Amino acid sequence: MKKLLVAVMLVAFAAAPTFAADVYTYTGKGTVTFDHKTHADSLGCDACHEGEPAKIEVDKKGAHGATCKTCHKDQKAGPTKCNDCHVK
Ligand code: HEC
Ligand code: HEC
Ligand code: HEC
């Protein structure tokens, strides 16, 4: 029982300061690659998450707006053209 607890704690510690996925891919149209870690390192969590970071729903409407593209436009950095996000 003790051994199991230690194993569980190690896993929890390993995952604690970061997040579940460094990179997300979406395959609705071609493949969109979202490098969560690179974005987080350069922008900070608060750029996208309010309060305690948690799951954000990524759908077409959001991605083409506030969740992704609006920031690329505003910052004049990051892809804004269809095929720069949707790679075949
Ligand atoms: C900033 C990156 C980005 C740009 C630029 C972008 N998209 Fe998207 N798009 C996404 C993401 C992320 C999704 C949601 C995930 C998914 O459905 O694959 C999405 C979803 C979609 C979908 C729905 C796919 C499905 O599930 O059926 C279509 C169609 C689409 N985009 C077309 C376009 C077109 C056309 C353009 C250019 C006018 C464009 N996108 C520009 C990121 C982008
Ligand atoms: C550029 C925007 C952006 C930044 C910056 C960002 N995130 Fe996220 N994060 C997202 C999006 C979008 C999702 C949801 C992706 C999905 O599920 O398709 C997400 C999901 C998450 C989740 C829930 C799922 C998981 O991976 O565990 C956590 C926790 C999380 N982020 C933590 C963080 C932390 C901590 C930071 C800062 C170190 C951070 N995020 C920075 C956009 C961002
Ligand atoms: C708060 C601002 C912000 C948000 C939100 C954001 N991005 Fe970005 N993204 C950037 C910036 C800034 C860059 C440019 C980084 C660079 O060139 O160093 C970038 C670059 C990218 C790149 C190009 C990466 C490369 O290797 O050149 C892709 C693809 C991308 N973003 C996809 C997404 C997707 C998909 C989402 C939504 C799930 C998203 N981004 C949300 C700011 C943002």
C-alpha cells in the first residue's frame, strides 16, 4: 500500500507544474498543430487562461477568433492564413 502511494505521488509530482499535453493537434481539416508549451513559455499562462488554467474548448469559431487567430493578428506574429495553420 505504501509503495503504491509513493508511486502515485511521483506521477503527480512529475505532472504538477506543467500540463497534460505539450502539443495538441487537430485534424478536422488537414492538421493544425498547437504547440502549447512554446506558446506558454513565450506568452505566459495568463495570455490564454483566466485564473487557474484548465481545459479550453477549441472549435472552429473560437480558433478563427479569440482562441487563436485574433492574437496572431493583434501581435502580428503567428499564422493568420488558412494553410499556415491547416497543414496538409
Ligand atoms: C490560427 C490558426 C487557424 C487559421 C489561420 C485558420 N484556421 Fe481553421 N481551424 C483552426 C482550428 C484550431 C480549428 C478547430 C480544430 C479543427 O476542427 O480541426 C479550425 C477549424 C476549421 C474548420 C472545421 C474543420 C472540421 O472540423 O470540419 C474548417 C473548415 C476551417 N478551420 C477552415 C479554415 C479556413 C478556410 C481558413 C482560412 C480562411 C482557416 N480555417 C484559418 C485553426 C485555424
Ligand atoms: C496561447 C494560449 C495558451 C497559453 C499561453 C497557455 N495555454 Fe493552456 N491551453 C490552451 C488551450 C487552447 C488549451 C486546450 C487545448 C485542447 O484541449 O484542445 C489549453 C489547455 C490547458 C490545460 C488543460 C489540459 C491540459 O493540457 O492539462 C491546462 C492545465 C493548461 N492549459 C495549463 C496551462 C499553463 C499552466 C500555462 C502556462 C504555463 C498555459 N496553459 C498556457 C491555451 C493556452
Ligand atoms: C495570446 C496570443 C496567442 C494565442 C491565443 C495563440 N497564439 Fe499561436 N502564436 C502566437 C505568437 C506570438 C506566435 C509566434 C511565435 C514566434 O514566431 O516565435 C504564434 C505562433 C503560432 C504558430 C506557428 C508556430 C511556428 O512554429 O512557427 C502556430 C501554428 C500557432 N501559433 C497556432 C496557434 C493555435 C492553433 C492557437 C489556438 C489554439 C494559437 N496559436 C493561439 C500567439 C498566440
